[in-house]
Amino acid sequence: MPHHADNFNPHSIHTGFETALRWLADGRMKTDGMITQADPRDAQCAYQDLLLRRAKGLFTVFDWTQIEPDLGRYE
């Protein structure tokens, strides 16, 4: 399967991944009990849980929605 779509290959790894992410964002895929949400500020804890098989669910994802932007950082 090609990495990117073109005129002769409308399907690709990139378009499949893009579609899956869009479906997740739209809530079209049921993920209850499959995903553990982790705070990105506690990344080491999330990695240790995966390493030591303590993570609940099939996937661990960082929930960036709880992070406040640091607006003064680049001033």
C-alpha cells in the first residue's frame, strides 16, 4: 500500500490513518474501556504503566485538552 494517495492509487496508509483519526475525533468509533487517557505532564508514569503492564485498556493516549497554553512563553 502506498504511503500517500495519487490519481492512480486513491487509498494509502496516510488516507487510512487520516480517516481513522477523523472517526475518533467525531466520536464515530466506540472506545469505552479500550483507551486510558493520561495527562501529558505525567508521561513517565504513563510509559511505566505500559512497560509494567499496569495500563488499563488497549491504548494509552495523552489528553492535551486539560493543558493550559503558556501564552507568555514566547514573548
